[in-house]
Amino acid sequence: MIYNVLVVDDSNFFQNRLTEIINEHPDLNVIGVATNGQEAIDLARELKPDVISMDYEMPLLDGVTAVKMILAEQKVPIIMFSSLTYDGARITLDALDAGAVDFISKNFSEISQNSSHLKQKLHSRLLSFAKKFNLAKQQGEQVDSQNQINHVQSEFEPTLDENSNDNQKNILVHNKKHLPLHVHRPSKSKLLVIGASTGGPVAVHQVLDALPSDFPLPIVVIQHMPPNFTRALAERLNKVCALNVTEAKNGDQLIAGNILVAPGGMQCMFNASGAVKLLEGDDRMNYKPSLDIAFASAANCFGAGVLGIVLTGMGADGCEGAKILKHKGGTLWGQDEASCIVYGMPKAVADAGLCDQVMRPGEMGAALTRVT
């Protein structure tokens, strides 16, 4: 099946290069090009594309406003092209809140140098979301762009291609029934570690939103994002949560009721005295920060006192660390398939039989107020 793409960008250079790159894939076809947000709205209405690539800064009407207006009329996956600067991160998070599904860094050198990495990444993103939305339409499912589709994906995250193994190819569409829903009450909890990737910012917000200002546990969030994005994410969460949220720094103490967001590009670990230890790590790890490393370190320091949560995301980061967490007596919750934008990380821990409970992010927040 061929999926139609609408390209939105105010630069002639980017319009032409993106069109060339996208059309190189036999299953993708650029059906139209818009030079600003208003043209994007008009062409989306007229052409009904399967997926849209959207610039974030344009004349007449910006990308964030265009995302909101397009999604008010139709459910279509929109991928943002975003700067990795701090301002670019804030704008991208606005777009994700508005309903965009993903972002890719807008890198002139990658585009101009005909980067194979960019091609694979762009093709993979466009196809993954076009297929997911198309399948949902065929099955008559309602795709909620605000609560089910928002997400950010890290530049460090692997992409799917035709050589991916069956487990990777099946993570977007997986019909395995959820584990029986039962409340496993963690005893003597000392630390809550939440991990997420694709779709994570919205899912994390949904978990944290229900927590009161006197929540009795320290919380660490491991979100696959580049450095400026984790800083912007922490600031955004701090504005909407009852708890204090900051980006973690080396040596930060784990304090009840405080939320630390692990910085992008670093590995987040802990010591027995209750302090955060940040390391640069190396290229052997695909994810920086890695949930596997955070889970394993937390389990080794706090044993049965760790409650881990695995939210939406591509890949299987967190599964190996969850095995150590469970071996040490910790508790693990996973996000249910229906509410995941990508059922990869939660699927891995569910298939491994590691989950004590499976539920939606909003349900997790409510449950946390009862079981800790």
C-alpha cells in the first residue's frame, strides 16, 4: 500500500529535499507541498493525506497552530521538523501537546548531505504512523490525537526498517490480551521510577497529574529525549504538576514529593545514600538515559522498595532492568496496549511476565495515591 504525504515547510530547499527523500521509498508518495500553516490546513482538507511532515516556524500561520486546526478537522499523524535548541524544544513540546505524534531534528547538513540515517529515520517514522492510523481506521477505532497520539521520540532511538526482526515489526500492532488487572500493593516503597519513550511526555503527565503535593515518594522520570528537551520537559511538568519537578543534576538527593527528570544524553544511576549519580556513558547503550540502567541501579540500592512504571515507547528498554528489579523484590506496572502510541517497551515487560499490573496512565496516577 502506498501512503500519501503532505510536506509543509517554508523553505524551498527543504521542500525539494524532503520530497526527494520521501519519494525514494516505494510505499511513500508526496501528494502535496505547503509553504505555510494556512496552506497546510487547506491542502490537508483537500488532499486527505495519510501523514504530514510539518515545519514548526513559518509565516502567516505557525506549525503549532496548524497542527491544532488540522486535527480539529481530521485525525492524521503529524511529524514535526524541529530544532534541537532549547527554544526548539519548547515549541516542539507545544506541538506535541497540540497533537503532533513525533519530531525529527531539522538538520541542514543531514538534509544536504543526503544522509542515509535521516532517510531511514524519516521513512520509518512516516510509514509507522501512517500504517497505525490506517489500521485504526480499518478497525473502526477512534484515534484520539490529544491523549493517545502525542509523543516525542529520541534522536538516539533505533528505527524500524525492512530488516527489523519480527518482534520489532509487531510492536505497533499487537493483539495479545493484557495481563489480568490486579492491584499489587508495594510494601515499604522508597522510590518511584517512571520510564517512557515514544508518547512519553503526555503519558508521564497523565500519571503525575493525579498526584497530590504531599505524595510520599521521590520520583525519577527516565524519558528518551535529547538534552534540551528534558530540560524543557521538566519545566513544563513543573508548571502543571502539584509536585516540584526539575531536571536532575549529579548529586541531587532523592526527596519525597520531588520529581527529577533524567537529563538527555546522560545515564542516571543512584547510590545507597539516596543521591543521583549521572554518567555520560558510552555508545554501547542505544538510550541516554536508559531505563535498563536506572531500574538496575535503583533495584541494587533500594531492593523491594522500588516501584517501576514502564510507559509507551519503541523498543524494549527497561525489560532487562525490570528483571533485576523483580528479582530484588520490587514492583512493576506497565501501560496497557490500547493507550500506547507505540506498544514496545510495555509489551516487552508484559511478554516477559514481569508486570504486577497493567493499566492506563491516568489510572496509574489514581492508583499511586492509594497503594503507596
